[in-house]
Amino acid sequence: MKFEYDIVIEAPSEKEADQKAKALKTIAKKLSAKELAKLSDIIENDPIKLALAKKALGV
């Protein structure tokens, strides 16, 4: 099933907002709701793990 949502994406330009939206769509396809919730929790509450993830991604 597919569900549609209206969301607001903060970005300095529309181009970057489009890139973020496409990336989020891919992430949502590949991860379960439980995995997404855990990822969100780490991003919000664990700066050390977030920094390690960014380093592993090369960003």
C-alpha cells in the first residue's frame, strides 16, 4: 500500500530540498518503521554515533 503525506523540508534551496526528499524516499523504502525510528532516535540523541555514521559515509 502507498500513503501520501504533505511534509515541509527545510533547506537553503529548492534543489537541496528535492535531493533530501528523494533520499528520504529511498531510505523509507529500504528500512522498516522500527529501523527508521531507531535511526531517528540516534540522530536526535546520540551525537557520537551520528558523527561515526557521517565519518563512515565520508561526509
